[in-house]
Amino acid sequence: MKNLNGHITDFLNYYNKLDGDPGYAVMLNGPWGSGKTWFVKKYLESFEGAGGKCLYVSLYGVQSIADIESEFFRQLHPLLSSKAMKLTGKLLTGVLKTSFRFDYDGDDSADGSISSQVTSIDISQYLEKPGGFMLVFDDLERAVLDKVSLLGYINHFVEFQGCKVIVVGNEKEIEPSGNYLNIKEKLIGKTFLVSADFGAAFDEFVDRLSDSAKDFCLKNREMIFDYYERSGFNNLRHLRQILSDFSRLYEVLPDESSKKDGLLENILKFFLVLGMESRHGTLTQDEMKSLDSGVPSLLPGSKEEKESPFDELQKKYAGIGAYDMLLDGGMWADIIYNGKIERAALEESLRKSFYFIDERTPDWEVLWKYRDLSDPVFTDLLNKVSQKFNDRYYKDPLVLKHVVGLLTELSNIGLYSESVEAISDIARECVDNIAEEGGLLGRMDCSFPEQEYGGQLGFHGLDLDAFQDFSSYLANKYEEVTRLSYPSQAKGVVELLFSDISKFYGFMVPSNHGDQRYAEIPILKYVDPGYFADCLISISPVNRRVVCYAVLERCKRSSSFSVIKEEKDWLVSVVSILKEKSHENSGTLLGVQLKQYVDDFLVVAVESL
């Protein structure tokens, strides 16, 4: 790869070899993360290796000239500036009252000055070094100190001490006031824009990784560069962090991962994309968590109207797709944002991926990723799946839905010879058979025709009318079977009055926790009112109160569920029967109790419907 900043290196070499005072400083400009600091430090390594001397200071957070001078003193006199040589928090060196004056406009009159308490520093001994001497001021834009005063201070070294100086900063983050521009023009003789030089930085970045991660990244250097360029961010600082984080993930991947062709490359590819987008602020943690819901929009037959975060990523990074995620959005967010890696969950997710398919993986699940199959393998799998489908083999309703989606889509694009109508006929027959065998009971995952996922896989054919019709048929059949089962389920509800009164309450009353399976189902209308009243009377007084209170809370909290209003006639009948029972038992404690239950709970419940 071309050395993008080679011309800057050449000029700095020329600058440092100038005899006498150059009379100006060199500025290295560039956006945050472009590698300015990395570049200048690499240059200084070479410079010092050739016998040169330098003082380097980061201006990040610097509030006063004294802060800079303290750092210079530390570098010039490491022993004197050590903790052992400090007394009551003050350096043993003296302090000079110094005033720097500077001329903005070149008319030989002072236009400003800086007065500060600075440590006494003598750098003259370094100016005649054979290899040269250089001062470097990094992070100009991050200094708290006024930029005009700061440049005036730097100008002192150039103009009065004859130093060679490099100033590093991002000028886009510096307000270009008149005074700043004037003194910059006087001080800076040459400005270079530092380019993010991937080729020069990459080898050093990966050299810091573990041996195995280093070898893998070097092997995939071109792919890393490709995705780095596609991001458009040109941020080497981010790339270094991402590669470091990837090394940590790489070390905990299952040992078999290296034997699965393409798996590690897919993980690296997705790690790069999510790492760069998150660090640049274009993909939030919540958006990353939601990537799962965006995946179906990338699958064949999606009907997404609004582009999901995943859609945006795929537009920018052509070549990533639903299959590359391997981990769900929540797990990726934990890894990228929180540095949290749960090895067991990570291994479980990877083992469920296509890369770990073996002889135990169902044929339809292998066919689900048909776009990555060879023609012979595809043909063999399609024959096996279609034969099982024609034999009405599939008894799990969600598996059947996946198979129907696959075959419908393949028929639609001309890869399966059966017509969509023939597929639909067999599919409906399979649903009827499953329903007759009781396979739909309790399968709420079949009740939503618009759902896009079945298990961890998205359905194929989502935008095809035939598949949508089938999904609606399956959901309607589920509703039908469920309604027909209510009378028998209602008997089980009444049995809870005797076996588990707490479960009865939990089933019947809407809440934010627990199993509320009948909270939105008018199950009580399938119970004979007289039988319910008799059961209520036969349990303990404490449990009677719980049951009546549950009925009241059910009616009050379920007022927004119109379906519960179907129980109103049933409840009115129960109230009537209990009033008769109370009258029959007048003069007894039971009679008083029944009247209280009716008046305090059940009548109020009826009124709330």
C-alpha cells in the first residue's frame, strides 16, 4: 500500500536538517482519529534513533503555561521531578516570572503578551545536538488554555530560542478568530494534512494482539482494509481499539471455529462493521439490540416498509447479510458496548449457526440457507424436504410454516416445480391433521399470522400472498382449536379452587408478571354457573374470599378487553344463584358470608363490565 504521509516525513527530515533557525513551526492538521499522534510519535522514534532529541507534550486539558513547563521539566530532569525529589508539593527548581510578547501583524510592535509563573528550563544544551532538537505540541484543539496565548507561548521557542517545532491538532475544532489566524500565520510556516494511513498503521496495531489473533488479522488484512474504507470514517484510533477488542473475543471462540470455513471471517466482518458504526455514533446500543428485528427485511420476501438499522448497514457494507450476524443483537451489544462476553451463550449461539450443521441438523434447516448451497446439495435437499412435505411428515406447526415458506418461495422463483396452489393445498391439509392430533393446543406461537420469525430463523416468502394466506389459515385454525378446547380447560380452572387457589388468581387476573393465560380469555363463561356456585360454597371461607376478589379484579382490570364482557351473563347468573343460597341459609354464618361476597365483590364486578 502507498505511504500516504511519506511526503510529510520527507519534509520533516528536510526541516530538521536545516542549518540555523528555521524561523517557523510546522503544523500537522487532521480530524480526530486520523492517526496524527501515531504518525508524529513514529516519526520521533526514527528521529531519536538517528541521534535527535525531542520534548513532546500533549496539550489535552492544559490550563496554564505552568502545566506545559512542568511536563518539559519532567522530561528534561526525570530524577528531579520524581516523587522522591519533591518537597511539600513544589519542585526544587526555582520559578521565574516570565513575560512573552508577540507581534501579530509584523509591524515590530507588541500586540499582546503572556505572563506566567513557569519553571526554569534550559534547553540550550540540546540545540546543538548532532541529530537536532525538536519540540512537539500535540492536541492543540484540546487545550483549555486560550489558543492565542498558547500559540504566543510556542512562538517564543521559535522566534527567541531558534527551536524547531511541530504543532499537532485538528483545526476544524478551533474557532478561527482574527487573532488566532494572525498569530498562526506568523508562527506556522508549513501545514500538512495528515491522512489516515491504514497501510502504515495496521502492522503495528496487529503486532499488539495475541499471536493467534495477529496471524488471523494479517491473513485477512485486505478484508479489514476493505471494510475500514467502506465505513468512510478514516479513524485509525477506532480501528486500533476494534482490533484489540476483537483479539479478546477471538481467544474465547470455540476451538472448532477455526475448522468451520468462513465462520471466523464472518465474525470479524461483523465485528468491524458494528465496532466502527458504534464508535462513530451512527449505531446506538438500542439499535444494535434491535438488529434481530431488522434481519428479516434482508431475507427473501421481506415486506418491511421502513428501513431498519440492518438495512442501512447492508446498503453501506454490501456483502453482509442476515446469516453473518451469528449472534443476536443483544449479545452483539453486550460485546461491543459493554465488553461482556458470556462464553457459554456465545458457544451455544455459534453451534446453532449454519457453520455447525451436521448429520443431526434437519434437512429443511439446511435448505433454509439455500443461497449458500451448491446445485447438487440444493437439489438433494429439496427432494428430501419436498418428499417429506408431500408425505405430511412435518407435525410441528412452526417447522411446517418454515417448510411452506421455503417451498412457496422456491416455486415463485422457479427453483421448485410444484405450483404455489398445490403447495397451499397440502399445507392446509397438514394443518388440519396437526389440529386433529392436538398439535395446535397451547401453541400461541402459531397465533400471529404477521410474525416474521419461527424460532431463531426468519420465515421465507413473507411478502408472497400464498404464504400470507397460509399463515392466516394456521392462525385461524389455532384460534378455532383453542376455542373448542375452552370447555375442557374451564373444568381445569374450577379444579384449581380445590388444588391451587393462588394459581387460579394468577391465571384469571391481568398483571405484569406470572402466567396470566386466561386474563384475556372469557373462560368462565364455559363453566356451569350452578356448578361454580356449589364449588365456591364447598371451599374454605378464606379461599372463597380470594376467588370472589379475583373475579372482581379480573373484571376491573380487564375492562379494556372487550372479550371479557362475554362473561357478564355468566356472572349475573352466579350472583343470582348465590343470592338464593344466601337466602336459603339465612340466620347462619354461611348465609351472611355469601351475602357479603355478593354485595362487596360480585355485584361490583358485574357493574364494572
